[in-house]
Amino acid sequence: MQLSLASIDVINGEQEGDFKPIRDWCINNKEHVAVLYPNQNSQDLAETRLENRCSLSALLLIDGTWRKAYKIWRSNPWLQELNSFHLQDIPSIYQRQSRCANSLSTLEATAGALRLIDGTDTQALLDLLDARQRLLFSGIKNPAS
């Protein structure tokens, strides 16, 4: 995604200490930051008022397997202090096993959120996912390996 999006920061980590700089910034700008992660308090982004969506300065996404994403969510209570959204009724093209209804890959979630927040044409991101899927399921080994 970093190659496809101009304004993206990727922070690697798992525990609260790994995210200290971004955590502090998010807590200090809480009214303009949200997490895209389905949970009991999240709201459907599509149902959120347009002016509320457009006031976001940052949208955090947790990337990893569902198990890993849940661990990061639970290990970082500061994330739960932020507004949170989920995406409803967006079809997934990503082939995977998931027990979660409406589960999306991080790439699909990013594309869906950008489309809803500011009308970004995200076809290039979805094409990237499609190409990745074709590579993974074609039986051809990854040329980068």
C-alpha cells in the first residue's frame, strides 16, 4: 500500500510501547482520529455523517491476521479510547478463511474507507489486491522469494 498511497504511515509493532509516538499524537488529536476496526462500539462508516467523516485527519487500520489484529486491539487500550468504525456490506474479493462476517483484507478496508471519506477512486488498490490474489492462487512461486 505504501507504493500506491501518497499519504500513509506504517508503524510496525504489537505492544503499547511500540506505538508510543503515534499513540501520543492520536490521544492529543482524538476528535480527528479514528480506528477502522469492527468492535462492539464501532459505527458503520457509511452511516456516519459526511462532515464527521471529512473531519478525520487520521484513520488507523490494524493489519495482520484476525487473531493478530485482535491481539493488537486488546494489547493497546488507547486504541479503544478513539472513535471506531467498521465497514458493512462491502463484498470481499480476498480469498481467505475467516469466521467473521463482513471481514475484509486491510487493502479492501483501506479502499472502502477512502471511497467513503473523500470519494477517492480506489480501483488501483483493488487491482493490486486482485493481482496479488492471482499470483498466490496460480501456483507460481513469488518471484521476490
